Amino acid sequence: MIITDGDRVHVSSTPPPTASAHGWWKKVSGPGDKARVTIDLQVKNADGSWRTVATGSKVVKPGGGSARRANARKQCVNVNRTIHWRSVIDVDIIGVVDSPEKAVTATQSLRCAV
């Protein structure tokens, strides 16, 4: 059993203005010591649907922290317009059949249009 987790989408503190999010996993029990963590950075369209604007992927051990997470980033084109962001995180344990569930982070309103 694993826990899929991630931080909320935020505007990175280093220039240029960039929307950023991280995804990681925690092992509770079961086999597997590494996983491919894939994170999709999404923006909300005018019709209410979500569109992926950036994807990041990395093979990591469980735990989180700067060395054990995947990152997705998208540079802001307009910092005067506020739009809605979220991330979708998928964890695939290497060599183990796992469930298809994905974690979705809470929606954030950010001054970062793409």
C-alpha cells in the first residue's frame, strides 16, 4: 500500500514567474522500493474542463523531499491575469502491478496565465 501526495501548485520564488508543483509517494506496506512519479500541471479552461500544460516524471524512492519527488513547471505568460491551477499525480511502482488511482491537488487561483 502506498500514499500518493503532492504540494499545491504555486508560483516559484525564483524568476522568471513559473507555475510549479511536486509529486511524491510514501510506502505504507508491500513490495517495491522505487516508483515512477508523473505529475501533470493543469489549468482550467473557460468551459470548466482541465487541460494539461506541463508534465514531469522521475523515478524516485519513497519519502518526498527535494531528491525524492517529480516536478512540473510552466512559465507564466501573463502575471496580471488570475487562472485556476491543479496537479494530477500518478505513481507506478517499478515491477509491481498497482492501482490506477491518481491524486488530484486542491485548485489554486494564481496570477499566472499561460
